[in-house]
Amino acid sequence: MSIPERIKTRLNKDRPMTSITLRIPVDVVESLKEIAPLRGFSGYQALLKWYVSDGLRRDEERYTIGQTARLIAALKRRGVSDAVLEEAARETSEMTH
């Protein structure tokens, strides 16, 4: 199974960025500042971005990539050939581009 295009895009370090504003309790920011160097981060903002990215990757695996893998496994158990699955994957990939 191929890696979804949006996951491949995340591997590109030069992708566009945007700024956002979050309201976070002061005590949470203080905790982030304490933990950041212990986890090897340069500052609390880098740690916060890592937390968001880590949670997002887990949820994407669970809700999107994981669902696709489970669907493919179920289809294989029902006798759908690898060739048909690969053809369907190519077709759906072409639809998203």
C-alpha cells in the first residue's frame, strides 16, 4: 500500500506555514517551558508543535490510514486479489490529484 499524498507532503520541510494564536493557561506554558529542554527541544513552542504533530499522526493512523489498512485486509480475506486492490488504489489516488 502506498503512502497517502498528504503524508508525503508533510515530509517536505519547505512546505507553506501559517501563524495561529492560541489561548493557553499560563501554568501550562510554564510546564511546557520546563519540559522542553528535558525532551531535547529548543523551546516550548517547538515542544507544543511536536505534541500537536504527534497527536495528529496518531489520529490520522487511527481514523484514516488505519481504516484503509483494515478495509484492505477485510477485502483480501474475502478473496479480492492484490492486483484489483492495487488498481483501485491507483484509481482513487488519481481522483485526489
